[in-house]
Amino acid sequence: MTLDYIEACYPQQPLAPGNAWEQAKMKELIKIIELYVESQGRRLIPAAMGGAQLEQAVLDDVSAVMNKGLGAIHRLGQFAPFLMGEQVTLADIVLRYSLVVVNGGTWLPDLNTAVVAGIDIHAGLPERASWEQRMNALPVSQQIDAAVRKALPGVIAQRNQQKGE
């Protein structure tokens, strides 16, 4: 897993809690984020980005699963001030970049899959706004965001060229 690789390569800046129980809880949160939030948002990308029509059953399923995931994150997360408490963990990083698939963020404002499925992220995860401000203020987040903003036009142009647009 890439996250384990990052943790092993940079032990001087740990992104996992020190004890086994907290590590297990972090991995639980990451799995919930991956399965119930990001993967569901990805199902809606064609509708959010390309205007594809999706069956109501798909929208209903995505909405139910994603809302269940947001509720689980709300119940399991501490948001004090970060997802697992005082320190940023891999769970914070996974959530931050998974939410890009759900609401696009500053890089991809047109990628708002939550709107396509009628999901109110603020209701499902009320701590998100203040948590996101703290995450956005981190120097590493700012570096990543700047790199993405710089590279994104080229990536989109290449994608359009491959599609023949």
C-alpha cells in the first residue's frame, strides 16, 4: 500500500499514531473513506464532468452508501483538531484528497459528484469546513495544491487530445 510506503520512508515525520489500537482505528477510517466516500464519488464522475445521465437507482445507491460513510466518519473521527486528534495522520490525507472526488475542491470546481447525487456533505460531516481550513493551511497541503493547479491544465488538455476534442 502506498501509505505504508510513505510511512516507512519518512519515519522522522510519522503520519500514523504510535500505538496499535489507534493505528487500527486510523486504518478503519481510511477504509471507510475509500469504500463509502471516494469510490462512490467516482461512480458519478461521468455525470458530474461529462453530463452523462445516470439511472435513478444508481444515484439512490450512491447517496445511501456515501451518506452512511459520512455518518461513520462523523462518529469515528475526533476532529480535535484533526481526524484522529492533535496530529495529522494518513486518515486526514486520504479524506482530504478523497473529498476532491466528492466536491471538486479548488482545483476541480466542476467535479461536484455530491450535488449530482443530492448529498449534503455539510449535513453528513458538519466538522468538514473547519477541518478543511486547518488542512488547507498546512504547508504540505499548499505545496501539493500549487503543484496540482500548475499541472492540471496540461493533464486536461492531454485528456481532451486523447479523446479527440
